[in-house]
Amino acid sequence: QVQLAESGGGLVQAGGSLRLSCAASGSILGTSVMGWYRQAPGKQRELVATMTRGGSTNYADSVKGRFTISREYAKNTVYLQMNSLKPEDTAVYYCYAFGSGYDYWGQGTQVTVSS
């Protein structure tokens, strides 16, 4: 029903910025929650940021003040603006959505921050 496709990952130096995009196959109005998770080598997947249908947002403490989640309904896309990147942010970033009682995941996009 819903397919997610991430893009925008890459290699940046510490202090740099990246914007990740998550394009949904259908209207994101049909989702209750959308967000971003990340998984670093040797670690479990962790929540980075979420946004509810009503617009409420939550962020991991480690990214507060640096990352911003947003949405563009007309393009069925959710974004993650990442500023002041740190080497600790290096991970595969996954887009997530929940809607109609189902969880959906993107395939992931690699973000690498060099020191």
C-alpha cells in the first residue's frame, strides 16, 4: 500500500549539512506517524525524529537543535534536514511510516561524516 524511498545521503565533513528525502508512493495523509531511524555499524536501530499526522514532532536528544523533520504534502515527501553533523551521526538512515495498522520501512540511505 505504501512504499518509501530515501535519498540524499552521502559523505560530508564534520560540521556540514545534508538533507534526506523520503518519498512515499501514496499520500502521506494516510499515515499516522512518519519518521527517521538510523543504524550504525554494530549497533541497533535507533529513533532519530518523528512527526505525527497532526504535526507533532519528537527528536532524539542527540540530534535536538541540529536536525529538523518536515513534510511536503503536495509531493508526498518527508525530509530530514541535518546540520552541524558529527562523526557520531554516521549510520544508515531509514524512513519509517505507520498507517492503516501497518509499519513501512525504506531501504535506507548511507550518511557518513568524516572527522
